[in-house]
Amino acid sequence: MHGEYKVPGGKLVVVDLEVEDGRLRDVRVAGDFFLEPDEALLAMNRALEGAPADTDARGLAARVEAALPEGTVMFGFTADAVGVAVRRALAHATDWTDYDWQLLHEGPQSPALHMALDEVLTEEVALGRRPPTLRVWEWASPAVIIGSFQSLRNEVDPEGAERHGVEVVRRISGGGAMFVEPGNTITYSLYVPESLVSGLSFADSYAYLDDWVLGALGDMGIAAWYQPLNDIATDAGKIGGAAQKRVVTGSGAVLHHVTMSYDIDADKMVEVLRIGREKLSDKGTRSAKKRVDPLRRQTGLARAAVIDRMIASFRERYGLAEGAVTEEEAARARRLAEDKFGSREWTTRVP
């Protein structure tokens, strides 16, 4: 069995192993990490040899930590990363480069249709009828997108939304509310097979699925990192947030979508969203304006240029072919947009 785990912002950890009588055998750890002394690598292999195959990642990491020689230096990876690589080997996890990725970047669409496309395309990947896909969104109108479990009345000021012509929709993933305007926001979705994140904890999968975009931001001069659970942050402040939805249809799939602020109108945002003092204090800020730092100011690039560089970075890493939403997918999404995501019943399901 073979497992790989690219540490977000770090190095690649590779583990090859066999399982006999429910225990790990012939364990071999490798990778492009840095490790001193050399004997530490043999110590890792010995520590994992004979471990029960049902040991979780943290338990495997504990075995590695206990076996390392005193003064061991690990750069670009951790014992936890070794544990994750082992679990991915046991789960027969796939890698980014195992797939022929498809890009969807179409014209502006309504907020309700974007919500519907996320549901449809995730299920299509789960059923094996669509390859893993990166979709970059374009917005036809301003919107507030609330999380699947958020209270509508607690999150949105209806008078402010009506005054500014902001449509309110509810997505299928959890997490917090997003305020978006055409031209001011960069939003993308990844639709991936469940096997791509096999062996990863729910929390680890967030950083894993966005490691590519941190690299793309770095190429644009932005030193960004993942702030658990789901924020993309810089020294200048938060620039984006992620959310996920797991689908168990077919072989399973994960929807992972991210909204990043390019040039947000913070004054309008606080008139539409009910951003309480508790939420702001949790983010370590005193005002909503300081919560989000626009990409325009940090990059000096046009929004289209930022998106082009993000797409180019993904393509360079994993390959990416131009694609399109099929007629069948589009028809189903339109029905869902009208019957579900455009309905008051869905939007107010948590009043």
C-alpha cells in the first residue's frame, strides 16, 4: 500500500507498507522533507512496524514521537504528518495528479443558480459522471449566502438587504454568512472524489484542499496561511473563508468552496449583515472593516488577473482542461434553483 500527504505549506511525506494479520509490516517512510539525524528515519520505520492497522493518525504519530532520538530536527513535516500518510495508505487514498481535472469558468449567474450548481456538480462527481472539477464563479447580482445551519433573522438585516438590492440564499454547506458583490469577490468550488481526502481528518481536509491557492497567493506576493478551521489569513487580516459539504451518493464526493474578498464594500456589508460584537471579538478585531483585507490592495492586480494567476497555478500543479456544464447538469440546476434554492421554505428553514 502506498500513501502520500503533502503537508500544507510544507513537504511531501510518502509511506509504503503492507498489512499482515491486522498489523503494519515492511513500513518505509520517505519524502522531500529534511530530517536530522539520519537514524531518525529508521526509528520512524521501527516505531510503525507492527502497529495495529486500525490505529488512528494521532496514535501512529505518538509511536513515532516516542521513538525519535533525542535532539531530532524535523523540517517541513511532523510526526502527525507521518500518521496521516499511513492512514491515507491504508485507505487507498488518491492523489491530485491521479485525475484529469476540469475547469468551469462561465458567465455571471444568479445566486440561487450558483447554489444549485454546487449540489448538482458534487453529486455528478460522486456518481463518476464528472471528473474532479474546479469551478470559478461569476456573480450576476449582489447576495448574502448564509450557511446551511444559520438562523436567517440572526444573520441578515432584511431592511438593509432590500435597500441595497441584495438577494439572500442558503447554501448546502455549513459555516458563516458571505457578503458578495459582482467584481468585488473571488469565489471558487472544488468538486472532488472522497478518496482524495481519505485518511485526513475533517479539519485537515480544509487546509489540504486549499494548499494550492496558498501557493498561488504566494506567487502574487501574499504570504497567506490557513487559520483553522476555515479561514485564509495574512498579516494584514483575513482574506477568505472556506466551507465543505460531504456527499455519500455513489463513491462519495466533497464540495469545498471558498470566497475571497477582492475589494469589499465594508460599509454596505455591515448594513446587510448582523455582525455582532461577539463575532468580531472572536476574530480579534474591533470593526467589520478590519475583518477582511481586500486582495486588490495586497496584489495591485485587477480581479481578472488574480483569477488567471490562480487558475494557472492550479494547472501547473495538477493539470486542468477547459470544460463546460453539460445540458443535463444545467437543466437540473435550473430546476433546483427555482424549486429549492429560490424558495422561501429553503431560505427560512432555520428562521
